[in-house]
Amino acid sequence: MKFFLSLILFINFTFASVVKIIVTGDIMTHKPQLDYARFYDKNNSGFDFSAQFSNIKYFLKSGDLVIGNFESSSNPNLIYKGYPLFNTPAEIFKALKDAGFHALSTANNHALDGGIDGVLTTNKAIENAGLFSFGTGKGNKFKLLEVKGVKIGLLSYSYGYNGLENSLNYEEKNLLNFLDEEKIKSDIDKLLNYGADFIVVFPHWGIEYQSYSNKNQQNLAKKIISFGANAIIGNHPHVSQDIAWYNQNGFIAYSCGNFISNQRVETINNIESEQSVAYEILISKDENSTKIVDIFYNPLWINPVFENGKKTIKVFLAKDIINENYDKNSTKFLIDNPKNRAKKAYENISKKVR
């Protein structure tokens, strides 16, 4: 990777007719996940999150550009903890990089959980792991990446920051992106002027645990597409929501749900919180335009397991559990009939996105 005109970042120099973008939902780190990661560290001196993503790695590695929403902070000067003020050790980013991620959205209501300093330490930790961050930070908070000859713009905004933004001064607030129509339009215009072929916007919006989008999301989504965005990947509800198309080539996924978390029916009495979806968005560029040529949805399922004698939480492709495509000798679920739970995830996601 290298800088081009100090703006466009190259992910792959190989030109191809189709680029596969994989987008996922919220990357959460509740306290049990931190405990399990510490237990997995071989040296007992840090954290190892790799086991949480090991069963999804082969899928993520198939993407040319893989993007998730990091819903926490990473401030090494504060205690690492889960809800309600998330603070996650930087080892999470190495695990995400190794699992196949390339970029992380950081504009969400938990971005200030580690304080205003945590905004910058989070971005630095992401970059130190070889990942790109967008949505918070100094200067332009978007990214323009070139992948197989296609310039892809990434933008991220949040409805708010749990009220923690109210105590910030003007300069500190400028480190954050808010879900403001004029700001979104201005950023999209900038990316188009910089030569973006395809623009993806990641809004943090909606109502938590609401299974379908509301009118506010729908109206704003239409405006964002009309501003020039090609795809919208929403998050925040912690459950998946419906999809839509606008102006033929504008794809909208209102919420992907929890990509990884400790939320599930046993912890918050909401089975949808353990179900999510990852989209494969295939885009193609010709002389005149860059368009979506196909989209595939992949239902995901989260659950704790004992793996080689150690407890952890894992994210799976739901179909892999249904088809028993995992090592049953080393992986033992803590619930009866995991296949049935994974099937519920597959069916529920399929119902929403078809």
C-alpha cells in the first residue's frame, strides 16, 4: 500500500473487472469477550481476540475490501472494560486485520467512551495494525481507497455520542462526524471531486433493537443516495434491519446487526441480537460508470463455545453450523441444539433482506 497524491490509498494494484466489498455490522467488546481474550493470550500478558473470528476468517479473506463498524474506544491510559463505557485493548485490531478486515468505521455513539483522547488513540491503534479508520479524527474524516483500479470513498457519521459530546469545545467536536445532511453532502461532493468511482456511507442511526427501519432512516437514506452515494450500510440497532434500493443503483442496508458481541437471548432476552448479516457487494467499473452488479447476503450467528478447553465467543456463518461445517471435536457449544439456533438466524435474516 502507498499514498497517491496524499489522498488515494492503494489496497491492490491488480486491475480487475469486479471488486468484492464485504460489509459487516457492529464490532462490540463486552466484558466477557475481554476476559476470554485475556485467557487466550499465550503469554498471559495481554489479549488475543483471534479465536473470536477464526471461523469467519475464510469468508472475510475472500473480499477485496472488508469493512466493519468498531463500536468502542481504545485508550491505553484507561482501564479496559465493556458496557457502558467500552474501552478495548489494541490487540483487537491485530485480530481484525488477521481475520481479513481492511477498514473500520469509528463514528458511533461509543466513540467517546475512552474520552476525547481516546478518539485519537483509537485511530492510531487502528492504523498501527495496518487498517484504515474513517469517521473520526483530524481533518477529512473520510477515506478514498483504490482497489483493483476502482476508487472507493468511505464516509461515516453518528446521530450522537451518548451526550458526551456536550462537554466538548469546538475544536474537540471537530474530531467527530455528526449525522448532518449538509456535512454529508459536502463530503460526498469532495470525494466526487477527488475522483471517487463508488461511495459507501456508514450512518449510525435508527432505534436500538427495532427490527425494521423507520421513516427518518428511510428519508435520510434517499437524500444520501441523491447526494451521490452508491451504497449505505447502517448500524446501531444491534439487530439486522430491512434493505432497499433507491434510484436503481443505490443500495441501502439499514442495519447489519451485531457482527460480534456478548448480546444474545441468554444475556438480553433478544434472539435477534445474536443474528447479523454480512453483505458481499460486487461492483464493476467501465469507461462510463461504476455500478453494483450483484449483492449476496450472508446470515451470521454469534454464540459462546468451549474450544480446546477454553471458553470464548465466536461469530459463524449460520450455514456452517447448519451444515456442521466446523470442527465438532474441538468446538463445543454451551447450548443444546446450536443447529436450530443458527437455522433461526438464517431464516430471520433471509426474511428481512430478500
